[in-house]
Amino acid sequence: MAKKSPTFACKECGDSFARWAGRCPSCGAMNAIAEITAGEAGLIARGADHAKAAAGLAIESIADASSLASTERFSTGLPELDRVLGGGLVPASLVLLGGEPGVGKSTLLLSALAAISKDRRALLVTGEESTAQVKLRAARLGGAEQVEILAATELE
């Protein structure tokens, strides 16, 4: 098995290098380059801000964790979806919906966003469908005229 060569990263800008240097070639910071472990390398590769954010994480027991039982939720307009979500959506939260192709994920979410958009701003983010495809589905369902779309079909 080949020996892994060390990896170095700048504590200021997050750029990584094959060898140590006294001054970061990317941002010019002095004495900011340090050797990093494999776990830290993954964090640095995603950017200095993510690494700094992860550095502040703390492990805590479930018993000591704060409770969200009284967190305000708002309805999706679909009672069964609200039930599955524990009473609706939590403001500023993210819900990832998965399933086999063709089971209705996009239709379900567009229906919920149509109802949500009546009271507040609603954004549909898609990495698979174009805005034209979403518009066709919205026209078929009706009521989704206020939903905003962010489509990123080419992620490379």
C-alpha cells in the first residue's frame, strides 16, 4: 500500500497544497498553512467557511438536546403531508423527499408549494427538470402561478 503524502491547507482561505509554505500563494497570509488530516481535508476541500463552521460543532446527548416540540409550524395545504411532517413545515427548515421515479414527488411538492404560495413566498428548486417542464406541470395542476422556480439542470 502506498504511503499517503501529507496535505497542507491555508487556515485563512481554505486552499490546499502538496507542500508547506510560509506564505499562502492564494491569499498571501503568513504562517497560515498547516498539515491537515484526511478528515480535515474533506472539510477544507469544500471551503474554508465550511471547515470553520464544522470546527464549532459539539457532540451532545439526546437528553441534553433542546426540544422542538413547541416550534411554530405552518401548513403545506395538504393534510396528509402535514401529518407526515409532524404538523407542517418548520420555518427555515429543509425537507428532502425521495422515492422511485414516477411516484409523484414533483407533483406532490408543486401542489404543496401552490398552497403555500398563497400566504408566503414559495421556491421550487430542481436539479432535474427545466423551468419549462415545471411550468407544464403547474399548468396541469393549476394554482401554482406564484411559485418561484430555480432550475439547475447542468451541474458540471
